[in-house]
Amino acid sequence: MSSQRTLTDAIKEDHEEMYEYYDNYKKAAGNADAQARWARQLTWEIARHAVGEEIVVYPLMEQHMGHEGIKLADQDRADHQKVKEQLYQLDSLTAGTIDYDTLMTQIMAHLRQHNDSEEIHDLPQLEPKLGQEGSQHAAATFTKTKKFAPTRPHPSAPNKPPAETLAGFLALPIDQLKDMFSKFPTEEMKKAAERN
């Protein structure tokens, strides 16, 4: 048996990471600085994950699942667009406020519904079409793609390859520059979260 991750494994792992960051955000209630850091970490993961799916997963769905794959991929892209727009709006709000927390709750509710749909409907239909080796290759490509993806939401950027790929590569240096001046969870905060 191979120890390589399947595409489903890679995507579920990302989904769980998002939920962990959100849980840490909620646990930091009353500490606006900590909440802002966990929200930035969550945004970073969502942005990278979305681009990875849009560049790797959705084209595979369209290629291997026919009309149903095209329909599912289009719905998933629409879900991503909504989350990107909400995250972009979140960036203009102040962590620790009711408006910020309300929008964060809405984002996560939409994201959970989207993630559940992928895990329950999309991926179980796609995996058999890819086969074990194809799934493992897709997982590796998905993971590599995330390393070159923008780290912030860009709702006005295209969400289909190849235009998305180019837009992502152009946005990455600007995002990385912004990230240099943004606060993320410290190593101590991450270790404390792991203990809880």
C-alpha cells in the first residue's frame, strides 16, 4: 500500500487546518490582536487552498466528469468567489468588533457548507475517475501549487486557468510584501493552540 496522500486526503487536511485556525480565532475572543493574527492565518490558508483547487481540482472535474463535473466546478468557483469577496471585506474591518466577528462567522458557515459538499459529493465522484496514482499525482500538484498561490483574496482576479495562474503569480510578490507587515500567530501562539 502506498503512503502517498490522495487528493481527498490533501483537501480534507486543508479543510481541517482552516477549522483549527477558526477555532483558535474564537478562543482568542477578547484579545483583538490574537484574533487578527488567527484571522490572517485563516485568510492565508483559504486563499492558497482556493487557488490550488481552482488551478488543479476543478479542471480535473471538468475533464473527467463531463457535464456534471463542469456544473460542480462552476458552483465551487462561485462559492470561492463569495468567500473571496467576504474575506476582502473582512480586511477592511477591525478585529475584535461585532462586525468583524459576524462576518467571520458568515464566512465560516459558507465555507463549511462548501467544504462538506466537496468532501461528500465532488471528491467521491472524482477519485474513481483519477485512480490511485492519478489521485496521488493530483494531490502532489495541488500541494505544490499552493506554494506559488497568492496569500490574500483577490475577488477581481480570474478564477479559471490559465488566466488565474498568471494573475496569481503576479499577485504573489505584492501579497508577500503585505504579509511582511502583517501580524500572524507567533510560534508560541501556535504551540499553545496545539496544547489546547
